[in-house]
Amino acid sequence: MRSPTITRQQTVTKTTKQSIGWIVFGSMLSMSLVGCLKTVEPSPTATETSTSDRTSEDRKTCVADYNPDLDYFPDKATLEYAKGFEVDYHKNYKVVTVRDPWNLEKEPFQYVLVQCGTPVPEAFKNAEIIEIPVRSVAALSTTYLSHLDALNLVDRLTGVQDAKTVSTPSIRQRIDSGDIIEVAYNRTIDIEGILALNPDLIVTFGVEATDSESYAKLLEAGFDVAVNSEYLENTPLGRAEWLKFTALFFNREADAERIFSDIARDYNRIAELTKTVEDRPTVFTEFNYQGTWFVPGGESYVAKFLEDAGADYLWKDTDSTASLPLDFEVVYDVAANADFWLNVDRNWDTKEDAIADDPRYRNFEAWQTGQIYNYTARVNEYGGNDYWESGVLNPNIILADLVTIFHPELLPNTEKVYYEKIDGDS
């Protein structure tokens, strides 16, 4: 837990907390508890990119003369689409609740964000206290990268996961210059590198139980850690609205509200174009992976994308937000004559690549007509796919891609951004 006011004594307390946490954490590593955390030699640029000094902006926002009657957060986030988190505002702190970030039906997480220079509320002395605005951050999820870029906060970012796969140009530039270092690779965390950076906050995400264990280990090492779960949202705009979650830690709610409002307005404008179309092409997605075809449920964000794009998704009537594990034969019985096939194996550049994996694919009509599209138009040389980076924040652009595929007459002269035909045709 971090105290909200900075003093010499309190700074020492935080350092001591991290030192003790590192000792404990190091001993636990030797017992191989998790298997996804390891220590390596810190990057030589780690200490050079440490951001222990406040920016001039933060000096202005850190309260010098606390007034208990003043509302320190005049700009507030309002949520319309996201269901996975909520925020309650108080005069000098925000209580942020993330519901079940690992989808394990556990208790929600709470973060108490306290304005710098103001007291910690008594009722939350034992909660995770995070002083805001955050001055430096390490991001272990690509979701945050487009958020930080959109909010003009890239200068606060000091560490990332899998640096080579990053697509965002402003962040790519700072990685190349050494201002941002790699602190995790292939979900293996470089604890010594993070310790050298000493970020105010580590932001990550939860997908499975091992991630929750990693989260606990980072806390034990003395770090403040925030977890998002945007991947559990079942609408594209719900996922994009997690921009406001990131903004809460930097007091950038006004910017987030403006940016997301523009995104939602454009998304809904495009979706409105397809509401009256009569010819809705049939669509199926994904591919057979090691004997199982994972089909998105009818209540998933993928199904919502396809509905809003004016397509007839063949599993739209299934009552599930998760993917359905099906046999090849089950999928074929439903989708053999479908008009379009989307979101296939990223390694397929041609139809021949598909049947090289499984000759049965040639029996699908969409294979025979060449109507196969994938979200691989913005993949860099190291395999980083911008669909999962900037695409999460820009569902309006993805929707425009899909409408261009299914109903090109509705968006004439529109070039696709994230999607491409696997044979390379337009």
C-alpha cells in the first residue's frame, strides 16, 4: 500500500517495502511456484530510463494545501458499454472495482486511487492504495499501449512486454531509442528489470489462473499492480471503453471521455448503415485447432461485430459469451455453404496454406469462392498484430473493414485497415 503524500520518510518506507518484497519473492522463486516469472540481468538502460522525478504537470497536480471540502476530480468518467469495472468518486480519492478479472468467479478487485498530497481514507487503510496521477508505468498488456498513446501519456511508459511485437509508432520510437525497455518476454517477467525501473504502477491483464499468481508475486515484490479484464467484455465498444480505466490512474478522464465519444459515435454511425440491409451474407469464423474448432458464442463481441456489420453469423443464436469447442464435422454441417470465412489461422497466406493444414477445408464453399478474410493486414516482422493493439481501441475502424467486406456499396472508396483477403486480393 502506498501513502498518498510524499515525504522523505515515506519514500524510504516504499523502498523498504520493495526491498523486503524482493527478498521474499526471490526465496519463493527458488521453489518454482509459478513457472512464468524469472530473474534475468537488468537492461543496461533500465536505470537511465527510471522516472523517479515528477513532471512539471504532476508538481502542479500534487496538492500542497489539502482542503477536505474541495472536489479534486471535477472531470469524471461515465460508463455506458463496459461492464467489467466501475468507479466511485469521492472528494480526494476514487474507488475502482474490477469484477472477476480472471473469470474465476472470485471476489472483485478494488483499487483506491488517492490524489497526491491528500490523506488516505481511513476505511481503506488495508486496501491497495495507489497515488495519482501516476508518473511512470510498465505495461504487460498491449491493450494499454494504444490507451497511453491516445491519452498522450507515452512519456510515462518505461517498460513493456515483448518489445519487438509492439506496433504503436510513438511507443516503437521510444523502444528503439532506449527510453522504454522490455520487462517481460513471452509472459516471463524480468523482475530485476522492473525493480531497476521502479515504476509507480504495473498494468497487466488476467486470462488464466497463472496470471493471478503472477499478479500476487508482483504485489509481494512491493509493486502497485492494476489488472484489466477488457477481454471479458462482450461488445466491441465495451472493450474500447476500458480506455477510461487507464485514464483514471492519470486523471485524464476528460480526454478519455472525448476520445471514446468520437469512437462510439463513428461505430454507431457505421452500424446504422447496415440495419436495413436485406441481404445478409452468412459467415463463420476461426479454424480447426488440434482437433477442436473454437466457435465464438452468439453473445460474444465477435458475434456483435458481425451483426453490426450486416452479416448473418451462423452461431448467432447460441447463448454464450465464450467460445464453443466443436468438432470439425459439427462446424462443417452448419457452415459448408457459408458465404464468408473470417479470422482464420494467422499463418495462412493463401487457400493452399489452409488445405495443407487440413485438406477438408477445400469442401467449404467459402474456400472454393476465395471469400476468406483475416485480421492480419497489420502484422509486423516479429509477429506483433496491431489488431490486438490499436484495434481494441478502434472498433469503429474494424467495423468499417467488415462492412467493406460484406457490403462494399455502403462504404465506397474505403480501404481496409486490419483485414485482408488471405490470397492478397482486395
